[in-house]
Amino acid sequence: MNEYIRIEKLRKTFKTDRVCLEVLKGVDLKIEKGDVCGIIGFSGAGKSTLARCVNRLEEPDSGKVFIGDVDITSLAKRDLNIERRKIGMIFQTFNLFESMTVKRNIAYPLEIQGVAKARVKERVDGLLELVGIKEKGKAYPAQLSGGQKQRVGIARALANDPNVLLSDEATSALDPQTTLSVLELLKEINQKLGLTILLITHELEVIKYACKSMAILEDGVIAERGGVDEIFSNPNSAAGRIFLKVYQDMRRNPSYSGGEGI
Amino acid sequence: MSLLNTPFWEVFLASFDPAAWKSLVPAIWETLYMVGITCVITLVGGVILGLILTVTNTFGLLPIVWLNRSLSAVVNCLRSLPQMIMIILMIPVARMILGKAYGVNACIIALAASCIPMFARLVESSLLEIEKGKVDAAKAMGSSSFQIIFRIMIPETLPSLIRGFTVAIIAVISMTALAGNFGAGGIGDIAVRFGFQRFQHEVLFAAVYVLVALVQLVQFAGDAASKILLKKRHLI
């Protein structure tokens, strides 16, 4: 086994004035290099928190995250910033910078490292081509459709040639057709660039379509982990069975999911 | 010419007479000088103070709670003083710094002390408007806090910052007119001395025209600048 991302006993509790919400209760997860690992769970199961702990947008309370040999959880801020460049991330709300054109959005991660202008330009053009929005380079994010915005988000996340891509509900705000094309792009990137993708979603269809392996997060722990086909044919956890049942119901009744039944 | 013994219409006409403007015109330059300098000081001071207030708060980029609380308390104290009291309060300060407590430069100290905290709060509220996701995205790409502030937070909220600054300039103009009463010179001084103490109401009218025109101009410029930016970004 070539384990690339290792998450060990990860715990995270959100404290507000009155309530303590224990979101992650000791998550253990290993992901191989080049894998597309889908993580599914109900709302509030802690999926996003888990992804955000991998690049420490959330600081875990305890536990470890390793990427390759690097212990992400013990890095000082400066080293963390350098390591973060090798971890791309895309978001449900795209989070593009509205003050910048598409090109400058994609160039931003390179510009902050002081990469030479000519190289930035070359890289940006290549990325625009890769994600298939070559003609939109001079547009502002507000001029783009949801799918195009996410393509910019993906290009921006790839600018630094990362080893890992975190996708935090990246297709949840998109219609089924666009979801399909964005997932297609992610699969293509996975194959072409060999980067490891951690894909957070609440839709089993997304996992079925795009992932090689999957994990079910239930109540702050990994309830089930395995290959996609394996879990689809024989779910062992309660959450797994519920997801599968809803998924099968939807397939039988395509009108549920907007007709296409992706 | 006073409204007490002259019909309104005649005073109104007289307010366009060059005689009414003779003492006013130099005062306009004084006012513009005061407003100009104060705005620059307010802009720099307000942006710095507003940035510190934003990034040091509990959910900010660099949470330093004690600094945030104490600065916030200072800002609130300064803001709770009515502008007139601030002007009086700053008289000894101006004497200490400049050696005299009257005149255009002395008044700038009081104006800045009153307007910086006000603008800082406007800057703070603009900066807090930014979607958290944009900051997350910038962080995820390995930006330093400095880069997040100057490459993301300020540019992203610039249209709103410009509108806030417009409000601040107008506050400076109105406070400048008030400061005229306390030996600062400028349009306010003329309006009080001629229009109030000498009953030359045509001069008062003329002063009002200038103030209205000035505020309109600033508001128009501010709106236009903010709108141009939003249009460029296709946000309107």
C-alpha cells in the first residue's frame, strides 16, 4: 500500500460561549497516491471540517495529518504556507476574487510567490486550456456561469502543481449537467497529473461517477471505508445503507434528481 | 443686508453680488486646504486603525484580543465626544504641538482626532463585509496575512471603502465649518462672523452655496468612483 495522506485520530470540537460541538471524534483515514477518494456523510457529519483540517483552515484539537512524509499538523505558520501551495482546494461557493480577472485569479497563487511574469503567463494560459475556458481569460468572475467559475477555481487550485486537491462540496451548487462536466474534468486531471483528490460530497452519485475509493463519515468517525463498488454492493454501516437506498430510489425515479439521473 | 429689514428676494439676489463673495473666496481656499490635509490624515490613520481593528478581532486574521479591546475602547471614547467638544479639547494639544491654538493648522489636529476614529469604524465595517470564503481560499493557497490584507481584503472591498471615505470627507467638511467658529478660519468662520454677528445674510447665503456645492461634488465623485469599479468587475 502506497499511503500518501494519513489522517490519524483527528479530533475537532467547535466551542462557542455556551455549546461545545464535537464534530470530529477521532477520524482515521488513509488515502493512496493517485486515488480519488470520496467522503460522504449527512449534513453536519463533519465532512467539510475534515477537509479543512487537512490544510489546517481549521486547527484540529488533536490527531495528526500526514501528506507524504510531512506532518502537516506540526508545521509552523511559515512552513505551513509553503506546504499549502502543494495542496489545492476548491469550494462550493467557488470563492473567486471578484476584483481580479480570470487570468489574475489563476495567476494569484504564483504571484504571491514572486514567480517571474513570463512564466506566470505561460502557466496561466496552459491552465486555461486545461480547464477548457481559454476564451474567458479577460472576463471577471461575475460574468461567468457556475460551471465556468468552478473551472477557474480548479485552474487556480492547480496553478502551483499541487500533489493533493481538496474538493469541498465543489459540485453542490451546480446543476446535474454541469456537475457531470466538472467531475469529468477532475477525473481527467487525476489521470493526467496523477494528483490525489479528496472529494467531499453529500451525493452518492458524485462518488459513483468520479471516485475510486470512498469513506462514509458518520457522527464524527469513519463508519466505512473501501472501494466504491465494494461499498455500493454491500454497505455495512447504517449511513451507508441509507445513502444507497436513497440513491437506488432516485435511479428508479429519475425525476428526483432533475431528469438526467447522473 | 439683513433678512430682518430686507425682503428675502433682495438678500437672495445680493448673495450673487461680487461684494458678498469678496471675503468668502479666500476662505474657500482655507477650507479646501483644511479639508484636503485632514482627509489625507484621516485616510491614512483611518485605514491603519480600521485594519488593526479588523484583523485583531477574535475571528480575524491575527486575533490579538487585548489590543482589539483596548483600541476599540479608545475609538469609542473619541467617537462619543461631540465635534465641538473635541475642538475645545484639542486647543491645549494644538498649543503644545504648534505653539498656537488658533488658525488653520491648529484646527486640523481636532478634525483628525474626531474623523480618524469615525472613518476607522467605516473601514472596519467594509472590511468585515468580505466573504469568509475568499479569505479561506487565499489562505489555502499559502498567502501570508500581509498578502491577504493588501491583495485580497482591500481590493475586494474597495468600492465599499470608497463609499465610506466619501462619508468621511463630507463629515470633515461639515466639521471644518464648525471649527470656523473657534478661530480656524475658512467658510464657517465667514458664515459666523458676517452672516451671524454682522447680519450680512447675503454672505451667509453665499457660504451655504459653497458648502452645498462642495458636498455634492464629493458625493458625486465618490459614487462615480465606486460605480466605475463595480461596473468594471461586472458586479452591477
